[in-house]
Amino acid sequence: MAYRCSDRYQMELMPPSIEEYVGSDNPVRAYDAFVEALNFRELGIEINPDKVGNSEYDPISMFKLLVYGYSYGVKSSRKLERECYHNLAFIWLMGGLRPDHKTIAEFRRNNKKVLKKVLQQCARMCIKLDLIGGNHVCGWDKDQSQCRTSP
């Protein structure tokens, strides 16, 4: 019987488009659509593409990162940064953007109240769609600024 051997030097390319990194049925697409559907003006977040000064990361992308990360138990800003480099779902979700951990932590700190509302809306939507059972309640830990679940 023959063996399958790897060749790390074999020339192979990733899909030519980031869009092809995840399948059409991947759950990350639901999180992307959820955050895109939010009314950020109503939540108190200013989205101004004509803003002058040093560029910053798009708030919509940062909320996508935090909501998706929290939903999968990735809460640490350093772990979220790492996922943006190594996890294809995170790479797809962020469109190839790779914020560093300090930027992620600062964004989370500056948008605590809005993030709490967004996470609550996400949990409600998931319960309505029977994606989660609702037997775990997401509580906000003010000291650590993280979502914790309890039975």
C-alpha cells in the first residue's frame, strides 16, 4: 500500500479571491450579514468614509471581529489578532485586515456599551433562529469587558 507524503515545496496557491476562502454555508457568513444589517447610527457609532486624518479600522469590521470571536469563545485581543492571521474564517470576515491586539483592545474599551447591545441582539437572533438553545445566558463582565456564559 502506498503512502501519502507531503511536499512543503510544492507550488500551490490559495484561492485567488478571499471570497473563496469560506463556503457559502459557513456560519461566518451569518455573522457578517448580522453585523452588516445593524443600524450603527442608531447605536451611536459614526460611520464616515470621508473622515480626514490618520486612517483607522472600519468600525463595522471591528464589530464583526468581536461578535464572531466572542461567539466562538475567542475573547482575548491577542487571540483575536492571531486568528486574523491564521483562521480562514476570520481572514474572510475581516477581508484580509489584520488589526493588532492593542487596536482591538482599544476599540473594545471605547465601544463597551454598543458592543454589549450588539452581543445581546446577536444572542436574541440566534435563539429565534434556533441556532442556540437559550439555556445559556450571556452576561457582561464589567471588570474584564468580556461576555461570559452561565447555565
